[in-house]
Amino acid sequence: MCQGLTRSYAGLLLVRFLMGIFETALPAGATYMISMYYTKREAPIRFSWFFNFALAGPLFSGLLAYALHGLNGVGGYEGWRWIFIIEGLMTSFIAVFVIWLCPNFPQHAQSWFLTAQESARLVHQLEASRGAEVKGSAVENVPIWKILIDWRIHLLTMCFFCCDVTASSISSFAPTILTELGWTSTIAQLMTMPVWASGIVSTFSITWITSHYNLRTPFLLFSICLQLVGWIIMVVYVQAVGVRYLALFFMSMGTFPQMAILMGWLSANVRGRKYLAVGMAWMVGFGNCANFISSNVFITTERPRYPTGFATGLSFTILGFVLTLTAFTLFFVLNRRRDRIRAQMTHAQRESYDELYFKFVY
């Protein structure tokens, strides 16, 4: 809201900086809480709800920007200021209720949220899916430094980073690209809405299939291929405006399902609250650093072809494909190795093996 009220460039930078600090904990905390409530199989579709609500923001902000364009000059404020003011007021209003409605962990859920019987059943389902993760269990005694250097977190975060380069490119430059296609800035805002809507539909559809079949890699690779089609159209610079507009749909439909699936993939392949808290925070925090790339590769002097921006997006998409295959291969090999170790264990060793039933999913 204060972005619409500040009167100087320095003030705008300060407000943006503070907003970034205060927003940091939201996606990490929300994804951590989701991962604590759902089994490995259920997680992808639940993460899709989280990301789709995030997509609904730019979807409706495009409509809101169009609707508020007529407020230019009202109260002495430009139209763009009213967008920030009204969106900020809406966020503040909702936040008041979130403070009271946010649930505790499943073991200590409020009675209005889960009955004692529902809580016990949920905890049993989670333990059957992930193993015991209560305080004092072996998985909770892992040193924090081991978590910070765990390859699973960093590899899947790099996959997230690669797809987020496309997501942040769409978010930052879709209106600019649409303006280059011939629409005015106001109409360009409206024309971004179907792009975001296609991402929402695609995310729900692909993550539902992912959860139904309990498979991740095939649908991640399919989504990356959709992404690739979009970037290739942009790189070769097809002259037809409609085809280049279609490229944004391919990019949206391929990018956003990956984010939900990757979140679920990471949460399914680590155990314990420490791992989940650090893993979710690192994936969201470092993964979103892709904004630093996308905000600097679409160089104004290179319009309308933007060779640097489009080539960078295509390169990171290809890298994401390779990293996803690498993660699949490692998880597959490690499962085979664990199976051989379990087969050689004595009964006594099996009793004391904390990860007897834990398997990596892919």
C-alpha cells in the first residue's frame, strides 16, 4: 500500500526492500505447513493450490489494473498508485483473519480445526507415509550443517530455480512483450489474464495426474517440454503475432506445474521437521533468486527480439531438463542400493533401522 503513497524514488526503493523482507517468510512458512499436513502422494495437488492462489494475484491484478486505470488523478494520485493502495488494503484486511485461522501442527491442531480422533488418524497416515518425525526421533537429531549441505535440497532447488527463470520472466515482462506485439499498455494488461489462467488450469490438471499415479519425473519432463516450445518460438521470432502470443501460453502451462511438483518432490524425499523447514525455505528463497536473472536479461535496446532474454530462458529450461533427469537417476540408484542393504540385514538390525520403510520417490 505504501508503494502507492510514497512520493520519491528513494522511498519507493525502501518500501520495496521492506516488503521483500516481510514477504520472505510467507512462502517458506506456508509450504512448510502444507508439507506437515499431507502425505507424499497428496502433496503435489496441495502445493498446486498454494501456487495457483499466487497465480490468481497477477491474473486479477491485470483486471484490477484495467479497472483502476480510470482513477488516474482521483485524490491527487496517479492510476498506478491506486493499484498499489487498493491491493495493499485488500492484503491487510485478509491478514487480520489469517492470524486467527492459521492452524497448529497436526499433533497439536486446534479443536475447531481437527478433532482428537481426526488428529490421531492424520498423524498415523503421515507416519505411514514418511516414518516417525516426532521430537526426539533419530531423524530429528540430524545436525543442521548436514541438512545445509544435503545434495537433495540443492539439486531440486536448482530445478526450481531453472523453471522460476521462466516464471519470473512471464511475471515481469509479459505486459512488455504483449505491448511489443502491438497492444497498448492497458490492453496488454488484460491480455496477460488468459496466460495466467492457462497456468492455473495446467497446474491443477498436471499435479492431479501426478498425485493420482504417484509419479513425478514424467510429468515434470512433459511440463519442461511445453516450456521449451514457448521459448523456441520466442528465440526463432516467429513473425505471426498470434503465434508469439501462443508461446506465452506454452511457457505458463509448462512452468507453474513444475513449481508445485518440485515442492512436493522435495518434501517427499526428506524426513523430519528440520529438513522440511530448511528445504522448503531454501527452495523458495534461493529459487526465487531467478528474478535477478530475468530482470536483467530483457535489455531495452534489444527490443523487439530480446535475443539475450529469450536465449537465457531457453538455456535454463534445457538445464532444468538435465537436472530433473539427474535427480531421477540418483533417486532410482539409491533406492536400489537401499533395497540391497535391507535384504542383507538381520532381524535385529531391521528393528533399529530408522529408515527401514523410507524410499525415495520419483
